[in-house]
Amino acid sequence: MENRTEVTYFILLGLTNVLELQVPLFVMFTLIYLITVLGNLGTIVLILLDSRLHTPMYFFLSNLSLVDLCYSSAVTPKVMAGLLIGSKVISYNACAAQMFFFGAFATAEIYLLSSMAYDRYAAVCRPLHYTTTMTAGVCVRLAIGSYIYGFLNASFYISDIFSLFYCKSNVVNHFFCDVPAVMALSCSDTHISEVFIVFMSSFNLFIALLVIMISYLFIFITIMKLRSAQGHQKALSTCASHLTTVSIFYGTVIFMYLKPNSSHSMDTDKMASVFYSMVIPMLNPLVYSLRNKEVKSAFKTVVERAHFSM
């Protein structure tokens, strides 16, 4: 019988072997990560400091920022190290840990986005009951539930993937330990594992998307019943940022994971992975801040306070 412990480390090929691109890519990813850290941490701090943002919508937004920061940090620093000093080796356990934390926080994001959709439904469709529907206890339970399920989900498929035998090449054709790239190295029959992962991914996306679609169906029905154009615009403006985030995130995840492993082109997957592991966590705080008057106002207030205190 083959022994999976024969592979004790993996070698990440990265995005490219062209030396001339290493420095430009390092600079680009450093800027992306810097904006991601500052944008998401800034969002969390801003929401904590401004009492006007102590609402369910911004509670979920702060958790979304935390999740974006965490799953980007599971990948980007290792990529930057690989580009800067050529550190492409990752231990077997570190590979499993990277895959686990990335998967856990990405799954948590899926359910946080569905919780935010329900929050928008309650705000638009049941405004008179909003404060009794979206209580602090309900919001905390939805957020904690997203984290718990994300970590449980990641535990299930990580234990499945790393119970396979890895006795072939240890060269991962990717810039991080992504599921399809690592599974391609297994010398076990991966058919059952592929089906299991596609099922888990499909289940998570279906449940979360169902909540989002039903929430927005009721939202749009409510909006159509409003008589004033101002009412239409106000209701839509509360949902615009969330819809943008949902479209970008779900579109990329569906493209990546809801297809068999044999259908994956690694070069295409790498480009898609850069988008959802690095670019999306950077975009989310920008989407919410640029399109949101309350966030802009809170930011100005915090800056003015800091200026006067100096």
C-alpha cells in the first residue's frame, strides 16, 4: 500500500516562471494586499467608532470585512514571499492549514452574504418590524453560525482530501494549495472525493443563493408597489452594494468549483483564483464605501475628530 506521508511537502509553481514578471507581480500583489488590509481594517474600526453605524447592516459588513481580511491573508503573504525570495516550498501540514482556513472563511462569507440579504429584506419589506426582527441576538447568532458552519465544512473536505494518498509528484501547479490543484497530485481514485466536494459546494451555494434570491424577490415586489420614484431609488440604494458584492463573489466561485476536476484548466483557474482570493477582498470595502453615504459621512467625522484631537 502507498503511504501518503511519502510526500512531506509541496512545491508551489506560482503564477509564472518568467523572471522579468516576478518584481512587477510582487509590487502589484503588495499594493492589492495593502489596500485589502487598510480597507477592511478601516471598515471594521470605522464601524466600531461611529455609533451611527451600530446597526445590523454594518454589523454584518464588519464581519464581512473580517472574513475578507482573513481568507486573503491565508493566501497572499505566501504568494508575495514566493515572488520576492523564491520561497515556493510549503510543508504538508501548512498546505492543509492554508486550504482549511481559506475554505473556512470563504464558506463563512457565503452565509454572511445570505444573512445580509435577509437583513435587507427585513429593512425594505418589514420596516415597522425591523428592530424586532433583526435584534442584536439574531445578528450575533447568524454571524456565529456562519463561522461555525464554515469551519465545520472546511474540516469535512480537508479531512477527505488529505486522507488520499499522495505518492506522485509534489509539484502543485498553482500559487496556493487550492483544492483542484492538490487533488490532481493524488495517486488514489479521487472520483468519490470530487463528487463529495462538488456536492458540498453545490449545497452551500444553493442554500445561500436560495435565501438571497427569495429575499430579493420580496424586495423587488415591495419596490414595485412603491408609488414614488424617490421611494424606488432609496430602496434600491440600500441593496446596490450588496448585490454588487454577491454578483462578483458568487460568479467567480461558481465558475471555479461547480465543475468536475477533469474540466479544470489550471492556467484559467489561476487567473480566477487571483480574482477571488486577492481582488474581491480588496473590492468589497471599496464597493461599500464608495456607494454608501453613511460610510462616507462616518469617515469624515472620524477624520475631523482625529484632526481636532491633534
